[in-house]
Amino acid sequence: MLFQTVLFDLDGTLLDHFAAIHRSHAHTMKKLGLPAPTLAQVHAAVGAGVEVAVERLVGPQLKAAALAIYRPYWDATMLDDVVLLPGAKELLVWLRQRGVRTGVFTNKHGPSGRLACAHLGVADLLDCNFGATDTPWLKPDPQFARHVLAALGADAGTTLLIGDSPYDFQAARNAGLGFYGVTTGTHSAAELKAAGAAEIFPDLPAIHRRLAGG
């Protein structure tokens, strides 16, 4: 293993939560008298935290009203449609067996991310789980990455970040981390390549094979 620590983005990387996210935005916008967004519109809006996503979908003037609807609905329904992506648990188990530290490093609401990981049975396979509201920062701010590395006692030069978006690549570049992109989330291989990513994979099993030397 080239890496002693592996960090994962959450939505679109370790798990698929987009059905619940889309449903929550659709519920919110209908309550505001707006047309429900398409799944593609929600995909395009997410990545920088829920406040940014909501503003992108409803505009700055309706942001506060939308968040007041979105947040309680999300809290009540977020576990209804969340699933692990193929190969996620197998990769986490394999890394744990080899003594590799693992963690979640996401712009998803931190408490929501931890609840989802516990619900899906992978919380015990993670050494940390950091998200939005856990610190003053969001990806790609390098301070967020430094905070996570310090919590793990990890070194940037031996840490890999796996993620599905340009935010993830920028976070890795800003903090001096290795980066593997995966196309199971919001962005295509072409979009990740355009952002600067060089190592791009179709799914987590393909990354698992690369890490195992296959």
C-alpha cells in the first residue's frame, strides 16, 4: 500500500443518498410554490454543502425559507432511501485489515453523515467522520483537510482522498493529498479530468483492485 490513510467523500462515493436529497429538495420547492427540480438539477447544485445547494435551486431571497422547510423534512426522512455503493464495505474492511486509517471527509452535514454510516453498518470501519458544521470549513479549504489529518495523526504525503467531484480534487490538491476520482456520483470522467484529476475510476471495486496491486 502506498497510502497509510484513505479519506472518502460520502455522497456519490461511499453511498448513494441522492433519492433522499432529491425528494427533500422537491418537497421544499413545492411547499414554496416552485416547480420540483429534476434529479439532474439537484446533482448540479450539490457538493458545497446544503446551504449552497438550496440557494442554487431557489435563489438567495428564498434561501432562509427553503432551509426552514428542508432541514426538518430531511431529518425525518433521510434514512428512507440511503444505500452503500457497490464495493464500499468490502474496500473499508480490506483497508482495516491492513491497518490503513480511514475516514469520511465530506461537505455533507456532519451529523447526517454519521447517522447514515451507522445505519448502513460501516461506522465501525471508519476512524473519523467529518462533515459540514463539524468545523468552520468546507472542502476545498485546506484548513478542513489539515484538521482531519491532525485528528487522525496522519501525514498528507501518505493520504489518499477518494471522491466524485471537482471539489474533492481541489481539496486534495490544496492539501497535498493523493486523489482517486470515481464516477459513481455527480460528475463524469471528462469533468473530473477537466478539473485536473489524473486517476479516475468507474467504481470502488476498480479502486480496490488498484490499491491491491491488481
